Amino acid sequence: MSKLDFISLAETPHEVLHHYLDIAHRLKQQHLATGRNDPLLAGKMLAMIFEKPSLRTRVSFETAMVHLGGSAIYISPNEIGLGTRESVPDVARVLSGMVDGIMARVFEHQKLIDLAAHASIPVINGLSDYSHPCQAMADLMTIEEHFGKLKGLTLAYIGDGNNVARSLVVACAKFGMNFRIATPPGYELDDESVQHIMATTQGFDFVSAHDPHEAVRDADVLYTDTWVSMGQEAEKAQRLAVFKPYQINDELLAAAPAQAMVLHCLPAYRGLEITDAVIDGPRSLVFAEAHNRLHFQKALLAAMLAHL
């Protein structure tokens, strides 16, 4: 059996994504009902490479492995020096003989591509500058739990056309959702990604705008992310000024339909891209969304390492 990798949603067939989501719901229900999961990954080891820190990525993957009977090793930036102290191909080859899978959270997406190319074990994208597929799938899981469906719903993304937005547009396209995005001029999703998804997904309802009120008018889900990601600190002052009108607050939420709910991939910079009143309010699914990172990660690991 050829190895599975999870590098981006665009490269993963929609039937495989559906399968992962089904497993996630099943494993979550099993754990809620019994307080445990079957030890599907007994004796399995996951190497977790971190160039960027993360609360949710580390805790969700490590806990997922333990819940499924396996173990995980945290590898800090200083321990490898991925691509500097030790080449990416060499890291891939070494880990392939010691562990059963690799999860990497990196700056440059190319490092994930190179890891997957040289590893004989599965490689998972825990985040890169290009995409955040685990986050997008946990988002879909959360939306499906709340609304009971995905197809036909509309997600409005407000803010920067970044890696999270890029993953969400692909996720929506593959699951029959409509996608709206409102960004400041110059911060739109890149043309290459948009053209690819439009060319490969028949009938996808996609609208890019600059007015956030226009984007949320028919939305079932409002979504935002930080305006200043790791590595963009030098642009902080400029970004805060440009993005100020794109805050998700009570006024913007009032412009959306009554059933609309709010998501944020976290960490949230309260008072900037989202207000306390919204993130802590009755229309927020933000913390259920964060918790579902654990359950989707379980499904992904079970499918990739145990061939569930």
C-alpha cells in the first residue's frame, strides 16, 4: 500500500476528505460516550517537528496519539535546524527508520513537500505559509456539527487572504459550500489558487469583495484570523491600520443572517480582528472549533497510520 501524506487539501481527493470527516465524528462520539478510544495506534510513534510554536497543534496531535494508544515526540526548532543544521531529505530519511509518521509545522511549504518526497512514512502538514489543512477540516467538522450539513451553506471569510483562507476556499469547494471573502485591496487570495479551484470545481460559488458587509449578507458562518501572522511582525503597524474596518464585531454580525455563527482559528487578538463580545458571545463556535482540532487529528492519524 502506498503511503498517505496530508500536505494540502487541493492534493487530497474529496472522497478521502469525506472519509476523514466521518472517522472524526465517529471517534469523537466514541470518546464522549465511553471516555476512551480503541487503541488503534498501539505501538505507533509520531514525530512532531515545530519551527513555529502552537498551543492547539501540539496538544491536539500529542493527545490524539495518546487517546489512540500511541505516543508522540516533540522536536523543537533547535533540535533539528530543519534545512540548516540538517537537510530536509536527511531528516526525512532518519525519521523514516525510527517513527511511524511525521507532523511538521513549518514556515516554508516547500519543506513539507521535501519531507514527503524523501520520507517513506506519512507526512502531515501542521501548518505552513501556504496552507493549514488540519485547521480547515476541523472547521468543517464544527460547522457540520452545528448545522447538520455542509452542502449549500455559505462561509464568509473576513480579513487577510492567507494560508487559512486558502485552505478554507478549497475545503468549501470540495464539500459543496459557497465561499465569500472580504479583504483590503492588495490582500486578496492569490490568483493562482483561485483560478485552480475554479477550474477544478464545477459550479463553485465564489465571490471576492472588499466590503465585509457585502460578504456576510448571506453568510451562515463568519470566519476571521489574525491580521499579523508569525513572520509578519515588521508589517504590524501597517497591517493594523489597513485591516481596522475588517473587525468582526456586533455591527458586522448584525449584518449577517440570524443563524450565522462565528469561527476563528486562534490565537485571537481580542479587540483587533474580533471583539470580546463576539468571541465570547452566544453566536461563537470558536472554542468548539478549537476542541475539534483534537478529534480531526485523531481521524487523520487513525486513517494514515492504522489505515482505518
